[in-house]
Amino acid sequence: MSAPKWVRAFITVPVALQAAAAEQAALLDFDVGGAATFDVPLGPEGATEPTDYGASMLLRPKTLDAVIGQLLPAFPGARVYAETGGWSVRSALADAGLMVLTQRAG
């Protein structure tokens, strides 16, 4: 079986690192800029303010490897959940103890 061309990933970053993570995403996303990548507010059940921001995206496997190799060490508290690892957005949120607090601004 050949490797997939695209991998769905769900990535969370702590709220304090949202702007820096969005800057990094903008560097990786040449088509649309990526600056609004981390725009889904997340928090534990009952929270009214986000503790993290999340993004669900399709990445090429090499890009996912780069995100894992560079994002995790550079962004303490960041989490990467890839579909190839058996994760879905729902199971990733449960693992992280988070839920979507509001819908995206749009």
C-alpha cells in the first residue's frame, strides 16, 4: 500500500502561543497564508475562556513530519494528532481534555 498524499491532522497550541503558531503556519501555507490557522478556541468543559486554539487540516506527510519535528519542541504544550495514528478530531479533543468553546469567527 502506498503512502497517502495527504494526512488529516488536528493540532492544538496553548493560547499564549497562538500568534506565534499562526506565524509559523503562514510560512508553511503558501496558498492562503495560514495566518488564521489556529482560530478554533478550545478549553476544558465549563470554561468560558480558551486555554488553547486548534486547527484541523490536510498536510502532506513530509509537512506533517516537519510540524511534529519543529512545532512540538518549539511550542511547549502543543499537541499533534494525525489521522494516520488513528486519531479523529473528536478523539483528539477527548484525549486533550478540551472542547470547542465557540464557533469560528467568520
